[in-house]
Amino acid sequence: MFRAPAETAEPVLAALLELAPAGLEQVDGEGWVEYALYGAPGELPAFPEGRARVGGAEVVVRGDEVADDWAERWRRYHQPVLVGERLWVRPPWAPENPRALDVVVDPGQAFGTGSHATTRLCLELMLELEPVGSLADLGCGSGVLAIAAAKLGFEPVIALDNEAAALEATRANAAANGVALSAIERHNLREAPAPWSRTVCANLMCPLLLRVAELLPEPPERLIVSGLLEEEADEVAAAFAPLRERARRSAQGWSAVLLGG
């Protein structure tokens, strides 16, 4: 179990993804985020209990013996999510919802299935948009935003991430959904500007969003930013001027903002 300050969640998660062959759980608290890694003996490196540095950040490490049924418990952790009564985002073992558009996301690569508040808020704001023109998913993770966008009718849709495991997970999930994304590519948003799309979704942490704003040569027509603690939303929205805030959603201490011209 690794507990880190919320503002360091992104680099800590990136580092832990390299160590988690059997999955990872994320729990958000007031000002902190906790990651639980599972693995058989010998699969995971040993970390001493107490304070350690992971991904350049200080974390608190706790080790617990996991029950034999941990795999089934991990499955129960990932539950389907109904977003706006139109999108049903689920792991492969959950049943379909015949009254909603089905998006199947395997959390096996530890990027989640869409149940995290930041992803749900992005999807809620996406549902408010007319699905026309191109869309870019920056920091695609499991690909849930890109896949949902393609199923809603956005086209072309591209998915970008700097993590090879994220791109692999996005490709697998797109194939499982019968979705052909226009591009699934590695892209370092800290060093290179994001490509222009009519609509952009960026579910990233605050420091990276500010860097994306700094590098952006031309703002999109519509931009959804998420991954923000509630107190960070105003600063990030202002960084993307001249785009103006059109809508905001908040849940569990997180916020997502829809910006437009």
C-alpha cells in the first residue's frame, strides 16, 4: 500500500504501473491518494514499511498480507458505472445495460474502468457536447474517454499517452469495443504541444495541465480538463484563456471544467 500527497499522484502512479503485473487499486482521500498493489510472492519488489521515494515523491508504504481470494476481491472493486443515463462503462465480467451505450474497459493494466470521479466527470461533460468533428484524448490511460467519444460519434479520434502500457491497454480496449481509433500514439505532453483537435479531453494532474496550456499553439474549440482538485480548477481554467468556462462538474473533491471559445 502506497499513500502519497494528492498533488504527486501522477508521477507516483506512473512509477507504480511498472511494478503492478496483477493490478492496482486507487483510493482518494482528503489531500491524499492511496495505491494498493497485488502480486504473488516474488512478483513485486520489496519496499520497507515507512517513508520511501517513488516517482520522485515521498510516499508512506504499508505492507499487508492479502487473502487468497484477492483476485476476486479486486474484481468486485471494479464496478460498472452509468454516466448520464447514456453511457454504461463496465469491466468485461459485468453484464451489459441494454438501455445505455456499452463501453467495456478491462482494468487489467491498472488504469481503471471509468469509475474514478475524474473520468466520470469528463464523460458527463462529453455527453453535453454535440459529437461532431475530431477529438483528442490526452493521457488516454485505458482509452475509456477515446472509446466513449468514438462510440458517441466523434470522428476522427486520437489517443495519446507517454506510457507504453497505456497505449497497449488502449489498443486492446478499442479492439474489444469494435472501435477503430484514428491514432494511438506515444506523446510527451511535457515537451511537445498537443496536436490540434476540434475537441480535446485532458484528464491529467494540475502541473501537467498547466504545461499543456503553456505549450498549446492554438486552443481547440472545446476543451474538457479534469484530474483537478476542486481548489485547482480556477487556476487551470484561467491558464487556457482565451477559452472561457462553459460548465463545471465536481465530485469527491475533484473537478472537471468544460472550456470553449
